[in-house]
Amino acid sequence: MPEIQKVSIALTGEQVTALKAAVETGEYATTSEAIREALREWQWKRDLRSEELKRLRRVWQEGKASGPAVALDLAETRKEARRRLKKAEGQAA
């Protein structure tokens, strides 16, 4: 088990009330447990954002490396999209 350290934090009255209510209703055994779960979720979301940022940077670089943008023929693009949709609908049936 990791080393446990005490940390002091300042919360608003509303936050303290919400924490105490979560404990009183049995959702959590202690306010510390609720805070630890909130921190785990924050860490998880932070890690996800970091991975997403890495992915976006990678695809940005891939896009830049693919060469200059070219104009698209909108009518032709629509035809191709309709053709692909029709094909996908035929495969789903």
C-alpha cells in the first residue's frame, strides 16, 4: 500500500456540506474516502486529456506532413458520400 500523507485543504461551506451529506447517507464511509475518490477521478481525467493531447499533436503533424491542402469539388464529394452511404446501407441489410 502506498505511503499515506495528510494534506490540509480549504473547502467552501457548500463543499463541506456535500461531503458530510455523502458520508451521512452512507455513500462514503469517511470524507477522506470521498476526497480520495475525487482525486482518483481527477487523475484519470487528467491522464485521458494528456493522451488526447498527444494524439491531437500526432495527427496535426501527420496532416502537416501530408502536403498542402487542395480544393475539393463539393458536388463530387457529395456523390462519393452518397455512394458510400448506399453501399453501407446495402451491407447492413
